[in-house]
Amino acid sequence: MAPLRALGPAVLDTVRDMPYTEVASIHSEPTEPLPYYERSITLREFPAAAQDKLVELVGPDSGTTLVIAELRALGGAWDREPAVPNAVATRGLPYVLLGVASGEVSQEQRLKRSVAELLDGLAPWQGDRRVVNNLAPEEATDGAAIYGPERFARLVSVKKKYDPANLFRINHIGLN
């Protein structure tokens, strides 16, 4: 970390050795259980217009109620196909945008609306695949749309080969 710290003053430096019992604090998220709602989309690009829209939606004057609006840069090694194929659906997509809202269970619709406003606002730059980890149940019904047709076909063939009795049938992407 020394070379990074030498680049200039840190806005926030939380890198340190920590016991495993503190791992839940790494992202400065609450460590106690609470209701939340999250969704994400991939972005095929992030031009200046998208940047402006993101600032409009979650910047200091936005009035957003989101607790997390996170733009994850992908690419690099993440984009390279491994020697043994896997199910990573985001190869070739440079960004993932995550929105998280938290509050009382009675506020479920408001929480969902907050996340939807963020993702809908960036929809003009949305990629053609999804991150399976952060989908709402109603979004997770079309495995081919999530993984892309080739990856999904491979997943289905693996499922048929290794689970012909359909023992593992409770999933949300249609691998039955």
C-alpha cells in the first residue's frame, strides 16, 4: 500500500489488518441485519452523458434515498475467457451499476422505486446481459438473457449431464 499512499493525501484510508470477525465492515455497510432492496444492470459504455445522468440521479443535489450507488469497472483479467469455461456473464461489458436502498419493510415500494429510478436513468447505456447476483426475482426468469444464449446453453447441458434427475431444481433462472 505504501506506493499508493505516497501518491497523495487519502480521502479515506481504511486498509489495515483486521480479524475475520470484522469482515462485514469492509464496505462500511451496516453489520446488523436490516431490510434492503438491490438490483444491478451492466453498462456497455459510460460516456460523458451517462456520467452526467449518474450525478443528476445520485449526486449531492439529487435527493436520492439510496444507500449505495456503485459503478464497478470490469475489464482486464475479468474479461479474459479462462481455460476452463465458466458462467461469468459480464465478459465484454465494461461496467456494472448497482443500486441499494434500505429502510423499513413497510417502505418496500419506495425502496424499489429508488433503485428503479437509478437503473432506469442509465438504461440508454445498458448492456445486453445481467449480473445474476443482484436481480429482482421477476428479472431472473430468463437465463439466456442473463448469461447470453451460448453460456446459458452450456449451463443447461451441464445441468442435464450432472443432474439428470433434476435434484437441484430450485433456482431462479430456469435451469430445470
